[in-house]
Amino acid sequence: MDEYARQLVEVVETVLPRWVERSVDRVQTAWVEAGGLPGADTAAHASEVGRRAGVEVGAELRALFEADIDEQRSNPLGVLRHAVRYPTLVLRSAGVPCVERSEFDVMHFPDDDYGLTPMTFADVDDALHEPGILWGAMKARLHLDRHRRVAGDDVDGDDVDGDDMGKPSADR
């Protein structure tokens, strides 16, 4: 696992427990303000489940990053989107009813009863934005370098389409 991946995992493990707690608090607060009854010990349950989320999602990311880039069938944001199961578990056990969601969300995120699926790294925590972007840029560069070589294109990137237009005119 490279340094960018390692940094992303470390930040996820740090911020994901707080995201679970914030998500549960936000949805439950809205439910109580609408007249619902608060769940017993929901904050403690969210804290416990949040810690578990940090450990388990960190392990999922490590497994993803240990795979060759051409074998990776997901990405870190996809893994984080599946972490919605943690606050969902807490909210369901507290008796908080599902929220109304768009047809798109129901179709694409069927396990997200509460509209919590992050669309960006920053939706989980601002601290994830930069490590997520850096990891993505590093993976893209590795992928391009590898597949340029395989395709026989100019590896240094000055002749991506193979038409020699990257060479000085005297060399053509």
C-alpha cells in the first residue's frame, strides 16, 4: 500500500466514527422535533457502532488498496458509501422511521433508509477531501503509465495518440 492509500485509510479510521455519530444525531433530532420519541441510549450505541465502522471500513479499504489497480472493482468513495449501514443500524434499532427519498436514491442506494449516502469525501468529513483526491490522482497516473506502456504509446506522455506530434518538427 502506498503512502497516499495509507494516509486515506488513516483519515477514514479517524473520521468515520464521528460521521456515524453525527448522522445518527442529525436524523434522530429531526425525528424528535417532528414529534417522534428518542431512542434509549442512541448516542452510546452510535459511538460503539461508529468505532466498529472505523475499524471495519479501514480493513475494507486496506483490502482494496492491496489489490492491483487493474483488479480493483470499487474505489474508496464506493466503500464509504456502503458505510451507510452503520448509522442505519443504529437508527433502525432506535425505531426511527425511514425518510422519504428520491427515486434515484432508492434505486442507486437501496440500503440507505435515511438519505445518508455520501456523494463526496467531504460529505463524510472535510479532512477526507484532499487525501481522497490525491489517492485518485495517483491511481489515475499509475493507470495511465501502465496502459500507455502496454499500448506502445510514448511513456513520457508527449505523444499520447502515437502521431509523433509531440516531437520537435526537425525530428519528424
